[in-house]
Amino acid sequence: MKSSALFFLSVCLLIADCSEGAIFKSPSVAISQIADQFGFASYDVKKKQITLRGKFNILEMEGDSRLASFNNVNFWLSGPPMRRWGRWNMLQNDVDKMLKPLLNPSAAVKNEGYRVVVLDPGHGGDDKGANDLKRGIQEKQVVLELAKDVRDILKRYDIDVRLTRWQDVNLELDERVQYAEKVRADLFVSIHLNAAENDDSSGIETHILPPAGCPITANAKVNNRDCAAYSGNQHDGANMALGYMLQKSLLKYTRAEDRGVRRSRFQVIKNVSCPAALVECGFISNRKEREKLMNPEYRGRLARALAEGIIAYLNTVKRAHNINA
């Protein structure tokens, strides 16, 4: 309890000046310095395109843009690289909360557990989620099938897997969180499908909690609720490692458009006391993706992708604990 109290106190001190509608700001560091610090062999800038290359990793960013890429997997920064005094700078917060967990995931997860995985099929009962009733596809049904398939794969590896719901029932968001707390979840993955008014929208995205005081991906400005520290913020580094591993695996199996690892304050991922992610596995509103999601073979690939991402994360935790993975 003492460490938790210190965590929330330090966060509150950090974000004491957070105000409604403010543009997010934090100390920054020269990207050339980052390249040296983390052993990137080259640092290349072409107009606004910034590329850091190492023996095993490639980090790509664009000046004045929050969209970045690590080893060809997109992720969203809290703030864009900015040019000052003739050099490009990156927010120190993004270095600490995003880049470091990507470069050294073992350090990010060394204090995490690996025994109980909770899968959360979104929606259920009267809450159908995204749907196209004319074509007979409902988010609540597809994600439940996906969760059960992921569970079956993980069970083969002797992983203790629990589902927040086993059938088509209503389940409040708080109930999902409470269930994860009850079974002492070490990992929480909520499974969803997407929809948009623009039927050209497509792709897969993985959502994790932003650090306290940082904006969500959908808004560059900071709102009052962004200033609070939630239970999930005690796992900022692990959340980043988890989100990246899930997104990487999903892209590998589906070749879908990469919408990136995004930052959101969804209730189920901000209030659980363990690393957590919410995955949007495609757009029901997009004709091509809808047809894929109705195909059992494609759903099987999604299930394998989710399972592989979870296993990759758990194995990273085990290695950090010096346990044979």
C-alpha cells in the first residue's frame, strides 16, 4: 500500500498544473541525444522524417506529428517531435513511457505477474456493440467466439485463462473490472470490433492507458479527466510492452491496416490493477473487413494472433523473473 500511495503522490505532483483544454507539454530531449543514449547506430533526418536505426530496432517519427513507428508497428506519441534551436526534440515523457518499454520490455515488466489472464469479450445482452443486422453480424457474438478461441489456444500452454462473460449476457463495465480484481488477474485483454460513419475506415488498433496527465490519442489537448492517476497507471511501462506485442502479432497474422497502439482512457483498462489493453480487431462498417470477420478462417487467425501476443508478453515477464519460459 505504501508504494501505491507514493506512486499516486508523485503523479499528482507531476501534473499539478494540468488545466482543462491545455496543450500537453513536458520537458523534451534532443533526438540526437536519444540516439546516442540508446545505442542507435544512425540518426537520419530528411525534412521532417526522422529515422533512428540500430542493430535490431528501427524507430521512425515525423516532425510535428504524433504518429511514430517502432520496427514497422505504429504507435502514437503523447506529443509530436518539435524543432527547436535547429534540432529535433522528443518529449521526455514519451522517452520514459513509450520508447524505454519498447527497447527494454523486460525492465518494464519485471514487477508484473504472469499466472492469470482475463479475456473480456466486449458488450453482450442488450448491448450489441457494432453490428450489421442486415448481414447477420454482431460485435457481441463475434468477440465472444474470439475470446473462447483464444482461451482454447492459451489453455494448450497451461495458461490459467478466465472470461468475464461466457454467454450473451449484459455485463456492466464495473463488473468486468471487479471480476478481474476477484480472480487477481495479472493481465487483462478486452476484445472488440470497430465501426465508423466513414465506411472506408479500416484496420486494427490496440488501446492502452495514457500516462497520467497525458492526452488521449483522439485529442491533443488535456482535459480534466486526463489529469487523474488511475489504477492502470501503475503499469504504464508494461501496458506499452503489452500493446506493442498484441498489435505486432495481429498485423503479422492479418496483414490489416496498422492503426497503431493508441492511448485511451476506457473504463476497463484504466481501473484494473494489472497491465491491460483493449483491441479493436477490425471494422464491421467496412465491407471488406466485415466479410473477413464473417469468415471462420480469418477469425481463427485473429484468435491465434491474440494468443501469440499474450504468450509473447507472458514469456517476457517470465524471463524478467528468470523463469524458463
